[in-house]
Amino acid sequence: MTGLDIRLKRLFSRGKVFVVALDHGLVMGPLKGIENVVSVVKKMGNYPDALQMTPAMLRVVEENFYSRNSPMLIARLDTANVWRDARKYDQGYYSMVYEVKEAVRAGADAVVTYLVVGYGDDRIEGYNLEQLAKARREAEDYGLPFIIEPLFVRKEISDSVKDTTAVKYVSRLASEIGPDLLKVDYSGDKNGFASVVEASFSPILIRGGPKTSNDLDFLKMLRDAMDSGASGITVGRNLWQSQDPNLMAQAISKVVHESVPPEEAVKVIQKVNS
């Protein structure tokens, strides 16, 4: 397992982990901020420890990762339709789009998959579990860290359920599959999320989720999650839909890597807004 150990140690080389998710196009289409993939990746600089993309996207932007200090690459393998308007499907689907070996060929250092619980036919959830178990075994063969993103969803809401009971349930369920890391919703309060961390077998990176109302609240949420035991964070829309993604990446890095208080880190962003 030397390759797995090396990749995990590289990912955690700065202590807590800062990942930028850019794979939304596979489930949501070309959202504002990621229409031009090459441009947005360049804006990130070397502040993140890793970027999360599909293997197809990795091939488009590969020239950004030739240097020694380039971020690591996490490849998204699968998709689902849970983020569509509830009226646009009668039953949810889950689909594995890429094999682990395709992620390896594209240059990935790790792979990530969804575990979607709570909608559609139970047979789809069973298929989802079978596919994750298969992908986990393949990732072990290649020595790649395997990440599961467990989500508790309901058809009538537009995003995943974030109360502590639901998050704890899906996090423990995902843990039992044997991932190296989990990517989990922050449940909204420090004590509740601490219980999620305690019930899980794998280190947890929180999901940044939908765009928040202001930058300071978002940075405070990241700080609270890490104070509650999270091993790092994954952010998307709150970074690349911000007014200046490069400055937001700097501010997030200060909170995650330097333990700068959110009230101080947000001043990096406020300079451009003032």
C-alpha cells in the first residue's frame, strides 16, 4: 500500500486539506463560474491542496499541473440526477461514468464517488453500493485514495439534508464501505458535527455546499467544521462564484492552513470589495 500512503501524506502535507470542487458540470451543467475551465483553474493558483474534476476536465487543463508545486488531482467517477428540479424526474438514477483506470490515465492522484441515500427505487441505492464497493477495490489495486461523498436527499428539496441525524447516518454507512476519506455535509452546529466525526471511521472533509449570503459566514463555517474535527474542506461555488476567486482562495487557505481567524482572513477579500 506504499502508493496509497504516499498520496495520502502528500494530500495532508500542510495539515488540514483544502480541495476545490470543479466537477459540477457532470450533474448541474456549466454553472456560472466554471463555464471556462482553463480560466478558472488558473485563478486557483497553488493555494488549494487538490482540485476535484472529471477525467475529461483533467485532460483539458493538464498543462496547469506540470510543476512540482501543482495541486493534486481528484477525479470524479460518477453522477446522479438529485440536483435537478424535482418535477423533472419521477425516479432518481445513479450512474458510474468512469473506471478507476481511466482516472489513472488522466493523471488523478485520488478518486471520489457519490453515495446517494433517500430517493427513488431502493434498487438504485443497492446498485450504488455495489458500484462503490467495486470502485474501492479498483482504487486499492492502483494505490489511489478512495473518497466517498455520502448524501441524504429528499425529492422535494433542492439540496441534501444537513441535519445531524441524517448526516451521521450516511457518514457511518459510507464508512462501512471502506473509503480512505469522506466528503460530508456540515450539519450546522459544532456539537452535532463532532458526533458525526466520532461515528465515522474515515477522516472527513466537509462539503462547501451552495453559495452562502456572505464571505465571512462561509469562512466561519469552515472554521467551525475544523474545530469540530473535520480534517479539511472541499469548496466549489463559494470560491469560483465569488467576486475574485484568487483572493477567496487566499482567504480560505489562511483559515485552513494557517489557522487565521475568519474575521482576519476575510480582510483579504474585502480589499477588492472596498
